[in-house]
Amino acid sequence: MAQAIILMGVSGSGKTTIGKLLAEALGWPFYDADDFHPPANVERMRQGIALTDEDRKPWLAALARLIAEALAANQSIVLASSALKEAYRKQLKPRGAMPADEPFVYLRVPPEVAAARLKERHGHFMPASLVPSQFATLEEPADAIVIDATQSPDEIVAQIRQALGL
């Protein structure tokens, strides 16, 4: 049975790094939600302007379509998406999907770790100055697998695989 594993958390939590490693280990396609933002959203973030719920609507709709289409085609995927609010996570669940069809894996990091990682990252539109807004928006999930994302990428991938029985 196909499933979508959604790696969630603030910018700098390691979603893309872990997502690529996990997808490679499982032999599944990897998708980065950042690639689905409309150009206007990317430009806002590049300028250090936090996105609003209204800004996120087309982005969330595109991600929901991606997940629904993958599951309908019986294709498992790994998706890296901030999914910071419970309302956003609900939008990513296809109608009739069982919770096991798309487990959320919350990569938890302290603000100082996220900020330090973003300062070291080059070629990405998200500036470290937006880390506080990410944490202000974050609603920690009650129904996700929670992973301490300050560990090594290999340790994190191993914990996710163990938690999901993969």
C-alpha cells in the first residue's frame, strides 16, 4: 500500500537533507515543498517577509494534489514540507486517507540550531531572519512521529525507518 511520509518542521530542521536520504534508502521519489511555492511567495520570503495563511493557500493546494495523485497511482513518496500549523496538515490529507497512509514526521530543533543552519545555507530563498516567525507559526503536532533533529542525518533516517517499520 502506498504512503506519503511528510517530513515537517521549521526551516533549518533538516527536512530536505533527511528527505533525500530517506527517499534514497526506500527507493521512493522525493519532493521538496519549496519547489511548489508560487514565485510571489518565494520573492516575499527572499525579502524577509513571512507568508500569511492566504499566501500559503495555492502552495498547500499544490502539495495536496501531489500527495493525492501519488497515492491514487499507488506510488509512495517522501515530501519535505514545513506544515507548521494543524490546519495546513489537515489540508495535506487526501479525503478518505487513513492516518498510516501519510505519517507526519516532525523534525524538532531549537530555534538557535535552525538559525545557525540557515546562516550556513547558501542559494536558498529563506533567510535566517524568518526563523522567529517560523517558530511563532509552529503548532507542534500531537499525532506525528517526533524526532530530535539535532542528531546526525543517518541517525535520524534510521529512527524514522524504525518508527515506521520500513
